[in-house]
Amino acid sequence: MSRSKMLAIGGVALLHLVLLWGLKNGLDYNAAVEVFEDLKTFDIKEEPKVEEEAPPPPEQKDMPPPPTVDVPPPPVSVAPPPVLPAAPPAPIMAPPPPPPVAIEPPKAMQAQAARARGNPASWVTTEDYPPSALREEREGVTGIAWDVTTDGKVANCRVTQSSGSADLDDAACKFVTRRGRYNPALDQNGNPIQSSDKRRVRWQIPKD
């Protein structure tokens, strides 16, 4: 209850007491009215409320910033690489067996040598002189060798010693192969077998 209300209630109670007292003591009506009017004109002023000022906020002092703490990064878990199963060892291959050695059939034993038919010196003569070598007056000795077949012919003629002129060497083999004939060689059973022969052809320009 505020103070102004308490004063108003006190004034009303006092007025009642005065009226009761006046009635009791024979106060006349005018005196009561005057007292009543005096009391009625009593003005009660309420005291203005004084608003309490809020206390000023506390001064904020400049506080230093909190120290920075270097927080290490969380550890990174690196999973180990998967362990691959070891490859099985390569099978050891046995070296292939060596090829079988071809066994040549035994050669027939020559019981009789081949015999030339006619005169071997006539197989190559000065009349067979290559014209170019004759014009250039080239001379020399050609060594040749050849095979005698089972039918007595000359085959596989080859130069074993060159005369220094290819045309002379070729002429020697050509005419021996064309003109040479043999009675073939025979084995122990009298069968013809292959044999070989050789000679040297001298190339010399005839003198007049």
C-alpha cells in the first residue's frame, strides 16, 4: 500500500471520529459541516517517484587476447598396403634332350678306283683358250677338282687354285665337265660308287 492511500484512509477515519464526537457532545450541525468541509478540502499530493538510476556498466578493461595454442592436427592413420600373396615360383623346366646324333651309314669301301675314258689331257687344250685372255696374253695354272658319279660322269667341278683370271678358271671346269668320262669306282661287291678326281690345267699361249 502506497503512502498516499494510507493518508487518505487516515483522514476518513479521523472524519468519522470527529463526527461521532460532535454528535456525542451536542455539536451543532454547522460546526460539523465546517469541520467536514475543512477535512474535505484537504489535498494530499503524492510524492513523485524518484526513479533510481541504473548503475553505470562496469568499465571494460582492454584484456589481452587469449594466447593462441597451436593444436596439432589429428593424426592421420595410413593403412598399410595390402600384402599380396607371393607369386608361386616358376617351375624349373628340365633342359630339352639333345637332338639325336645322325649316324651316317658307313661309306662303301672302294675296291676299284674310277678310270678315265680316253686321254684326260685332251679334255682341255689350247684351242679352248678364252679369246679375251688370248688377246691380252694372260696365262696361268688352274687347279680343279670334281666328283665322278656312279654312271661315270663329271659333276660338281670346283676351282681349288685360281690362275688369276676368272675366265680361264671357268673354262677349265666347263670343258672337263663336258668332255670327261669315267668307268666309275666299284666297292667290294662290285657295285658302282661315287668317287672324286682332280687335275691342274696349264694355260699357256702356243708359240708359232
